[in-house]
Amino acid sequence: MRLPEQVYKILVMGQNRFNKNIMPSTITSVGLVSSATGRFSVAPMINKTDRHCRFFMRQFSRHALLYTEMVTTNALLHGKGNYLAYSDAEHPLALQLAGNERNALARCARMAQAHGYDEVNLNVGCPSNKVKHGRFGACLMADKDRIASCIAAMREAASLPITVKTRIGIDEQDSYLFLCDFIDSVSTSGGCKTFIIHARKAWLNGLNPKKNREIPPLDYERVYQLKRDFSSLNIIINGGITTLNSAKVHLQQIDGVMIGREAYYNPGILSLVDSELFDDTDPLPNREAVIDVMLPYIEQELSHGTILGDITRHMLGLFHGVPGARRWRRYLSESAQRPGTGADVLIKALSCMQN
Ligand SMILES: Cc1cc2nc3c(=O)[nH]c(=O)nc-3n(C[C@H](O)[C@H](O)[C@H](O)COP(=O)(O)O)c2cc1C
């Protein structure tokens, strides 16, 4: 193992601590490759960041890198669903894979490239029982050689960036040395250049995924230290970040910030990402104008058989923090379930909110 000298020093020294009014009017410039660096990204979230959610989120930022939900290699290679479908407006876009078998992952990476994704990410952070029993996700932190081999195979199969999303540790394997050992192997033998680190460890026994996102304490300093010790790697921090101000503070130490739950429940937070983090002051639609963009999108989707609620459920947070937001949420969630309801439910929900 070739750990940076400084890591040894640290260990030896016993320091093992290691507006609402400015958003899209037209979505013109999409697919900005320069944004695919992960300086700011929205986290992969199962049952949340599907293609409708991503299309909606894209209205708030041209630059945020968006991630799909985790897709298993089995689903992709043998399933019947169209797991790779997305609309062009979603770029820059990363596909998150879950798997543990190099050939399968390599084939999936190739498929992602053929479909035009901007990045493929391997999930080494999910602690759910199902994932654990399939021997992928967070438990693979204990099998660094396998991950390195998988990443190497994916890199050989596809030329787009292959990244890893992981935790700072699992169960009792939570020392800084363990984390460094993992990063070192996967970057050196596997060739991975970008790591997204959820700054808390995962308990594989006893905590469900939800609790694993809340109970293990966040340790941002450990991620900062990782960046200092592996300065040539692209290190992105994730976990508990809820404001752009705190994102900016992190960006003084590391290369990128990933936000999950806050972006989903309060998508308005994304509306200042372009101007504040990418120096792009081109106007974006305000909240009402987002509705104007979503109307034709929904109509088109309905004509292809999509269920209305599958799109509108992601829009409940549109007016988060604005007076009347509760009326918006209630009208939308109740009405979208009624048979025969169309895209104009958005207009009615808006007027219900404003009256
Ligand atoms: C509903 C939900 C589903 C998630 N699904 C995934 C997933 O598919 N892949 C993954 O790597 N992380 C998943 N996560 C974890 C998030 O990507 C992120 O690491 C975590 O929520 C911490 O970031 P946050 O505090 O900004 O939300 C999920 C989180 C939530 C809340």
C-alpha cells in the first residue's frame, strides 16, 4: 500500500480524526460539458431522481451535475425497464451503477457511453440490506481490490469519467487509515480520479438506510484531510449540506459539493447555483416560469402514457418557503391522483395557492 507520507504522520501523531424570483425563462444551453466536473451536483436518490425529477431540477440550473437513481447491473443487463432513458435537457448527467462484477460493470459503462451519459458512477455507499445481500454498495469498501478491478474494467470499456461514491467507513472499519487505503487502491490500481464522499460512515447491521443518513455523525474534516493527502484526486463532499453558503465554505477545501435531500425538497436552492458557483449570470426562469416549461413536458409525457403523479410528485417542493406552499402541495398531490386530470393541474394549484 502506498499511502501519502502525510497520512502516516497523522496516524503516528495520534491525530486519527480525521429567490424565488430568478430562475429559468427558457432552457436553451443544456449539456454544458464544462459543468460535468462535479463542482456542484445533485445526489443520486432512489425513488426520487428519476428522469422527470431531473428534467424539473434542470430548470433551476444549467450547470449542476445530475445523477440518476442507482441502477443495478442486473437490471440494466437483464431487466425489461428502459433504465437509461432521459431527455437531452438533463445534461450534464451521470448514471449511477450498483454491482460488483467487473465484466457486467464494464458492459454497463459501455452502454452508458453509447446512450450519451456524461459520467458513470459506482455506488460503494448504499447500506441497505438488499444491497448488502447482493454484495454491492457500502459493504464493498471492505473489498478495495475488487472495486479497483471493476473501475479498471469500466475505464477500459468506456472513455467517459468513471467515479466512485462512497462513505468514510463501514462498521468498525472506520479509521482514516482504512479510508486512505481504499482510496489509494481504487485510484492507483483502478485509475479512479473522482471520489464523492458521504462524510459519515455506514452501519451495515442495525441501521436502515434512512437512519444511516442521519445517525452516524458527519465528519467533514476527514474529507478535507483526504483532499490534502490525495491532492491530485477530485474529491467531492456530500452529506448534510443545506445551503449554498455552506457549499461555498466546503469549496474552499475540496473540489465539489453534492446535495441530496435539500435539493429535492427545496429545489429553489438550485436557482442560485449557476450565478454563485459557476459565474453564469444568464437569467433562469422564476418559479412560475418553471411551471410554463413543465406544462408542455407533462402534456407530451401524458401522451406517451406517463402517469401525471409520477411527474408532479417531484414538484411539491417548488414553492418551498413561499406563503401558500402548503396549498400548492395539497392541491397538487390530491388532484394529480384523480382520473382524467391533465397538466393544467399546475395552473389550478398555482391559483389555489395564490388565493
Ligand atoms: C430517498 C433517498 C434515496 C437515496 N438513494 C441513493 C442512491 O440510489 N445512490 C446513492 O449513492 N445514494 C443514495 N442516497 C444517498 C444520497 O445520495 C446522499 O448521499 C445522502 O442523502 C446524503 O446527502 P444529503 O444529506 O445532501 O441528502 C439516497 C438518499 C435518499 C434520501
